[in-house]
Amino acid sequence: MSYVERVLDDLKKRNPNEKEFHQAATEILLTLEPVISAHPEYEKAALLERFTEPERVVMFRVAWVDDNGNVQVNKGYRVQFNSAIGPYKGGLRFHPSVNLSVIKFLGLEQILKNSLTGLPIGGGKGGSDFDPKGKSDREIMAFCQSFMTELYRHIGADTDVPAGDIGVGAREVGYLFGQYKRIRNEHVGVLTGRGLSYGGSLMRKEATGYGLIYMTNEAMKQRGYDFKDKTTVVSGSGNVAIYACEKAQQMGAKVVAMCDSNGYIYDENGIDLAVVKQIKEVERGRIKEYANRVNGAKYNEGCKGIWSIPCDVALPCATQNEIDGESAAMLVKNGVKYVGEGANMPSTLEAIEIFQKASDVVFLPAKAANAGGVATSALEMAQSSGRLFWSAEEVDNKLKTIMVNIYHNIDNAAKKYGFAGNYVMGANIAGFEKVAEAMMAHGIV
Ligand code: NDP
Ligand code: 2IT
């Protein structure tokens, strides 16, 4: 058994029942063999054992009172996974499916993603099994205040800087920030994705979706291809999906489908994004509504069917494991050319294998393709510390440069180790090299 296999085996035994964490660790560790062989000193320093064990896991009770006067209790989490290259950085997810395994998989991914941005940010993630759907504004505020009343003691602008993720957008970040500021009596960049009136950055809202398209476009450019008139499917209809759709459309793509957790819409004339924004960003409604408002659009219950729509470009932007082996095989059979992951770990291990084996499919893995969000968060941190405010154009240009650089870095890393075109390998290796070097420099900690 190789060092990598032994670490993976131990990880599964020592963290039983954490299936999402096992999945992310398997995807990452198995691709690191070439780096580990080139650095025998890593095994002696137990580098992989340390890399896969969070520096700190915080779990706490979040008690709050609902609109009927009933006391509700949720679980709160913050996994401070790795601070070798900078303060812990990563989003907060509020969704009923959140558990320790989910937060650990997201945290592990975040370490390498943040390293790929080239900016000084370590990896962390947090959240709660709280379900914001159907809650009143007052209930959301009560929950966020209770959550922050515990979390504040663990975070800080130079320690750990949370942000949004599923179920945490501008409204939640606002309430969380308000409570932090009240308790600590300091107005600092302790959260990113803040509103523009209190230290946020222009373009942060658009950054993950736009970044995904900038990277996909760069991969296309290298192959003499582009988005013009390409049939594109974007799953989800949240923050990442909406702005991926917007930038893809600006580049000439024909986006024909989007979804939420209930079902998907198909619009052969091309999605009218203004309608989606109205339903999702303003009314906080269901995607089903779209079919009632747009002539010719159809709604289907269930999410999986979205991957049976023939397309040139598939952009999964909803959640983990939304593309399984069967869906991947269907996409390949229907002639998909580019798969760009906007969500975190949206493809199962089986799906990734199917995409990688299809020689004419370019597969851009999440930790590279969706890094534009956290990269722009790091730009927000820079603006906060410098007490500066950059224009939308400045931030957008920096984001573009970062995404293009990440693409070439993962492309070069894959080539350097003899796996040209394998961006799973390229992203994991390129991200890991910097973290490993920093961890080795810090000694056994
Ligand atoms: P949002 O909460 O804004 O939107 C999530 C979308 O995905 C909604 O349409 C939601 O539908 C759908 N969705 C969520 N869970 C499920 C599920 N179990 N099954 C089917 N659909 C589901 O979140 P974001 O857009 O911010 O996040 C989407 C993905 O992108 C996540 O994987 C996140 O980790 C990742 N990501 C986000 C970044 C960011 O900056 N926000 C940065 C990098 C990655 P419904 O409304 O019905 O729940
Ligand atoms: O998965 C992610 O990269 C995010 N949810 C964004 C994290 C951040 O700190 O902006």
C-alpha cells in the first residue's frame, strides 16, 4: 500500500460515516501520487495526515425563537481546516442537509481552491442545518444573531473570514455582520460578500458565476472554440447559476435550462434571465413560476432530468453530487463538449471518470472553475484592510486575470506530470504544492 493509499484508508477508518468527506479526500489524495513520489520528505513529516485533519473544528448550539414563539434548536459548525498560507477563508452554508461531513468536504476543497487563487487565504467552511426556506425576515435575523453570538469568538479579520454559500446571501451576511459589529465593537472585514454601503466589494455577487465563464472561455479559446450560439445548460438558480447564465449569455451562449431543488425549466428560445432574477432574487419564489410567465417554456418536476437535455456546455451550479454516472453518460452521449463545475463537488467520482474518459470532453473541476468567488472575497479583504474601494471594472479585470491564470496553472501542472488535459490532477497538484511548501516551512504544527 502506498503512503497515499494508507492515509486515505486511515482517514476513512478514523472518520466513519463521513461519506462526502471520504469522497473529496479520495478525489484529491489519489491524484497527488506524483507529487508525493517527488518529495519523500513529506511522508516523514506526516504531511498528508496533517493536511487531511482540520486544525480546529467548532460545533455549537444555535437556539432561536420562531414567529409562533416556539424555541428552535439548530447545529452550528465552523471547520478551520488549514491556515498555512493565510487566515481561514470560506463560506457558511445554511441548508437542512448540512452535517460535519459536508462541512469537512467543503473545507478540504476550499484549502486547494484558495491556494489556486494565488492570494493569501487558508481554508475553512461552516454553516448550519437551519433551513432558511419559508422563514420570515425576522426569523432569519434571529437565527443569524444567535449563530454569530457563538461564532464571533472564533473568527476575525486576520483569523477566519466567513462568507456566503448555499442559503447565505447578502441578507444573511448583513445580519451576521451587524451582530459581530455589535458584540465586538469593531467595523472590520470579518465577513465578505458585505453590502456596498458597509465595506463590500463591487462584483463579489457576480464573481463566482462570471469567473466560471471566464475560465471555461479560456479553455475554449485554447481549442479554437467559443460560447457563441452554444446550447448551454446551467443547473441551479441561485447566486452562482444566475451570474454564470448572465455572463454566458453576454458571450453569446444560448442557455436553455435552469433548475431549483424541485424541478427544472426548459426554454428552447433561451432563458429570459430577468424573469429568473425577479422570481429568485426579488420574490424568493420557485423556478416553476417561470413557465407560467414565459411563453413556450416548460417545467418538469425533479432535477435529474436537466442532464438529459442535449447541450454543448454543461454548468452544474446547484449542489454536490447532482451529476451521477448515469447523468454523465447521458451528457457525453448527447455530445457535451465542456463541463464547468460552478457548484462544489457537483460530479460524483463515477461521473468524473466518465467525463475524463471521453477524450473530446473538457472537464473543469470545481476547485479551479468556481474559485472566482473566493478570489473576489480576497480582493474584498484587501480593499477593507487598505480602506479602499475599487471600481467594478478594476475588480472585474483582476477576476478575469485570476481565472485565466488559474486555468494556465492547472493546464501546466497537468502537463508537467504527464497528464495533459487532466484538470482534476492539474488543480489538485497546483493547489497542493503551495500549501505543502508552507506547511513544511512551519515545522510540525
Ligand atoms: P444559492 O443558495 O444561492 O443557490 C443554490 C441553488 O442550488 C438553488 O437554486 C437551490 O435550489 C439549488 N440547490 C441547493 N441544494 C439543492 C439540492 N439538494 N438539490 C437540488 N438543488 C439544490 O447558493 P449558491 O449559488 O451560492 O451555491 C451553489 C453552489 O455553488 C454550491 O455548491 C456552493 O457551494 C457553490 N459555490 C458558491 C460560491 C458563492 O460565491 N456563492 C462560490 C463557490 C462555489 P432551492 O432554492 O430549491 O434550494
Ligand atoms: O465555495 C466557495 O468558494 C464559497 N462559497 C465562497 C467562499 C468565500 O469566502 O467567498
